Amino acid sequence: MAPACGGGRGRSPLSPLLACLVAVFLLLLSAAAGRAEAQLQPLPPLAVATYNYTSFQAGNSREAAELVYSKDARVYQGALQVTPDTGNAGTYRDIMVNKSGSVLLRRRFNLWRRVDDGGNATASQQAPRVQVVSFNATFSMNVYQLTAASPGEGLTFVIAPSRDEPPPGSYGGYLGLTNSTLEAAGPAANRFVAVEFDTLKQSYDPDDNHVGLNIGSVVSNKTASLAGFRIATNETTATNYTVWIQYDGAARHMSVYMDIRGRPKPPSPVLESPLDLSLYVPETAYLGFSASTGTSFELNCILDWSLSIEIIPDKKSRTWIIIVAVVVPVSVAAVAVAAFFLTKKLRARRSMERRQGRLEHQLTNLPGMPRGFEYEKLRKATRNFDERLRLGKGGYGMVYKGVLPADDARSEGMSVAVKRFIRDDSRGVSDFLAEVQIINRLRHKNIVPLIGWCYKKGQLLLVYEYMPNGSLDQHLFRRGVTDEQRPPLSWERRYAVVVDVAAGLHYVHHEYTHMVLHRDVKASNVLLDASFRARLGDFGLARVLEHDRNSFTDLNVAGTRGFIAPEYFVGHKASRQTDVFAFGALVLEVVTGQYALRADPRCPVLADWVWQMHGRGALLGAVDQSLGTAGFDHDEAARLLLLALACSSPNPGDRPTMPQVMQVLSKASPPPEVPPFKPQFVWPPEGGAHFELSDIEVSTTSGATGNGGASSAMATQDTSSDSFHPHTAPNSSEGYFPALSSGR
């Protein structure tokens, strides 16, 4: 009788290996069946640690051992001063303006863990369980307004990923949590959760006296005004308040209660929200407080603090008994699996090399193709893609500022913007090639020029001319720490910007060999050169139409909310008219200095608000207030506003064409006549809606992400109504090449 794993005469040499693999498979199948019969065991109870500070005293050894202070925080007069305080009125502005601070417990807490069920999970439970701790934090605070001016900015209870000092530039509206660059990077780069008590209204805040839940951003996920609870943290009276924060890790739910110090906890919370900490903070993190001041300032004091928190024990090493009879088959199986994956990896590498060769051939044979760059040269130019040189981000990846090295005689010292794609699959390569094929052939003074490309070892890079004055939205809205110090954009430059953008759009619509639909005209995609001449950028969503086509239809909706024409939302058909609609929204932003989607819930759409002003006979009241009544040409302002309203008509047939727009802007034609009330949207449009199946491009993106099947550098706002937040700036600085992102 042949042995179970032996090799008889005439058998294939692989027979022993196959027999052993079958044995391993049966063994694992038997173990899995045993596990499926067992039930999930309840999670073990956790011990609770408590911290209690009835007051704070300088020199207290216990507090010194347990608390970590940033450089702008200290203990003074029995309280934690999270930002500096002073009793000398003459030094307020020197000491207290633009400060940020933090006070954290030195101990690092395990806030969640994946639970090893020891093989007892049922078959239906494919993903490991996650255990999240519960905690209760109670503290008294005093946010004291020192002067008659408005206070600022706010105080937070924070779960922080590290004990590091607040990042540079975290003063003002960043609450000691983040800064403009980190804010632009999004929640994935800012792994904190904070409960904010805000005393200065920003554009994204409901008022100057509210509590908010912040997840990786100072733009709160949920807010509640405190005025309705008769709580005022923004008054000159030095009222002490007690805050109770309760987090239920099992239910994944947070509740915040608040009342005047000395009163019992109220029955109803001022704010509550579902919250799964395991999704937003690292497994280990720190608890404490952060605060900031800006040009307006205040005292941010913590008077007492108690904390009780569940403690997850450290992981214990486990010793498993290894059965000798299983060692050999498992080892053989491991070798077979390794060989399989090695073969697969080699095939993938050969496939990538073939794809790279085909793409390089296509690029080098494009007419008038800009030069190809060596990857190492671009890596050095961007200092190895230093985050501090990042200009913007989008679904495609990142854009970095770079300076070409001095050994490049053709472009020595030239500043460039390097667009780095993150996708190397077939779709990413297609997006890359499509953008190159469009932008490479566009030659116009109001289009951002392409300089070159690079494709090396899966790295897709495009090199564009650098625009030193960044993107238009930075100058219009002045959101970031740096941008807030910019002077308002003058009327002359605003009018010139509108003319420049119109010229670029007219070129791609009517003057280029083929019609090009941009599909994402907005302020963050308008770049300003050294002379403040405007260039239309980011053609990642653009589409070239053949001569017999006037529109493009796909399954998703591409672009940015507030700039998408209503007929495109309904019929998914992009045309010259949909670009004109977006141009109208852009012109309204330029003239009013407001976002296309406003923070006012009573009238959230900017075009609707301007139409209301027009209907009341107060059209010029919509002009940006920062310009003053004498800071703009009244006739030109009325011309632009009427033109923008005509472009913003809900019905495409009522919108002007770009040649007509150019006539109005050059003052060769009068501004269009606009009805005093916004027309109703009519669907289907006059003549009916006609779609051809051959026109439809099937998108590979998941959900209505606004990318139209393309990985875009400019799709800065998800077009899905489920994910869109009207109080978030809809065209934040995630454009093609804005100067260092201003964040918020």
C-alpha cells in the first residue's frame, strides 16, 4: 500500500504536494466548521481609571507629572490657562493675539482595539469585532472677554493623536487643532476629535456662541447654538460654566451637557451625535484641551476637571501548541502560496512595463508634445514631494510646487507645478492620457500651459507652468491664515479676471479645432499669473467633442455643487450651455465675494439671492461690501451682475453664448435684459430631451462622485446630495495649482 503522501511509480512529481495541500485544506475546513458552531463570547469588562483636579496650582508635583503643557499654556490663579493671559491691559495685543495652546494628560490611552475571538466568531461575522472604551469628562471653564470688542476664538475638549505642540499657524479659527495646510489635507491627515466651544463666527459657523463636534476639521460635523439654552460664552461677564461630556463606546454615541457652574447636570444635552472613535482617531491617543485666539482674543481657562475612562489592558503574548504533524504540510502550503504570489507579481510587473512602453509611445508621438522629464529630476525639484510644497489635492492625487534643478539648461530655476497621479490602474492611465491629449493642444494666453510629463515605474506626472499668485478663490474669499491678510481684490482686477476667463472659455468652445467642454469652471480652477492675468486650468474633467456632436452624456454628474446646471443634474448631458451656467456662478462669486453656495439656510444659493436683490431694485447691493460704495464702477458692476444672472438662467435656451458674453464684456453690446424674478426650471427643455446610447460614457467610479468617470484634480466637492454640506465652502482650495492651500 502506498503511503498517504508517498510517490508511487507512474505518478506525477506534483502528486505528494497536491496530496499534502488537500490534507491541509481538510484540516482547515474541519477547524472552520468547529468555529462556526461556537457562539461569540461577550467582551470582558474593563477596569476604570479616574483623574480628578478640583483646581490647579503652579508647582504641584502631581499635576506636573500627569499633564503636558504647550509653550503658550500654563497654570495661573488656580486654573489652566490654555492660551496666555495677562493682567496688564497695555500688553494685551502683544501677548494674547494669534496664540494657540494645549494641555493634555501625559498618559496615552488605548481608546479601541480589535478583539481576537480566539476562533469563536460565527461564520456570519467576517470582520473582527472592535471594542471602544467609554469615558466621562466633567470640567468647569471660564471663557473671559477682556475688552469691549468681540471675543475670539474658542476652546475645545480634544482627543489628540499625539502630545506634540499645536501646529504652526493653528491660531485664529484653527483652535490649536490644525492649520491651513493640514485642514486642506482633510480628516484623514487630522486624526483628532474635539468638542468646540466657539465664540467667533466664521463663514461655516451658525453663530458666535455655539458648541460643535469636530472630526478631523474645524468645520464642525454637527453644531448647536447655545443661545437657546441661555448660555453665553461670548459676553464680558465672567460666567463659569460646567460641561459634562459622556461617551458610550458600546453604543458609539457622544452627549454634551452644559450649565452654569454649581447647578446639577441638566436633563437634556446641548449636543449629541453618533460617533465611532475607532473610525477617526488612532488606537492610542491623548485627552485634554486646546484653544486659540486671533485678532480678537479672550481668556480660555479650565477651573477644574474630572475624568473617568475605561482602560484596555496591554496585549498579552499567547503561546500556541504546534502539532508536528501539521508543520510540514503547512510549510509546503506556504511555499506553494508564496510561489503563486511571486508569479503573479512578476506578471503584474511585466504588464506594467508593457503598459508604460505603450503610453510612452503614445505620448512621444502626440503632435507638438512637450518634453518628457526624468522622474528623479522632478523628485528633486519638489524636495521628494514635500508636503510643505503641496499646492492642492483632488481625486487624482496631489499637486506640488517645484523648482527645476540648475543642471537643466533649458529651464534653469523655473518654478513649476507638478501634478502627481496616485492611480496606476487602467482608468488612471486613461485619465492621465486624456488630460494630456486635451491640454497639450490648447494654445491660448488664458489657458494654463503644459510644460511636460513623466511616466516611470508606475508614477504618472504632469508638469505645468507655476502660477505665483495662486488661485482666484484665495483672493476672493481670503480664508486661510495667510489669505486673511490679503487685501480685497480690486474692482479693476475682478473685471479683468472675468474677461480673461471668458476669453479662455470662448477659445475652447468656439476657436479650438474641436469643441472642448471644461465641465468644472470655478474659482479654484482659475489661476493667476505674476501679473494677475487669469488662466483657466484643470482640464481633468474636460471632454473633446467631434464635429457632429454638441453635447456629452455620461452616467455620473461631473463638476462642483453650485456650478452644475439643473438640466445636467437631471439629464446628465453636458454642453456649452452647462459651462456657461458655471461661468455665471463664477462671475457672481467675483462680484459679490460670496460662495456660490452660501451659509444662509434661508437662501443658500447665491444666484437666488442676487435675483432677489434684482427684484427689489437693489442689484448693486450685492457687490462685495469690502469694496465700499466708491471702490467699484457701478455701470460695470450692473453689467456683470445682469450677465451672470442671464448665464444662471435655469433654462439653457435663455443663456447667452460665449460670443455674446464676449460682446457684453467688451461693452460692444448692452447687458442682457433679465426678468426681476428667477424663471422656473422647465424639464424636458423645449424640443424634448433626446439621448443616444452611443453618447453615454460608463463611469467606473463608485457613486455619484462628480468625477464623470475621470480622476479629477479639481473635483473638490462630492456632487452626491447625501454627502454635500451647504455650510462647507464648495470650492475650497483643492484646485489645480493654488498657492499653498489655505484650508478652510
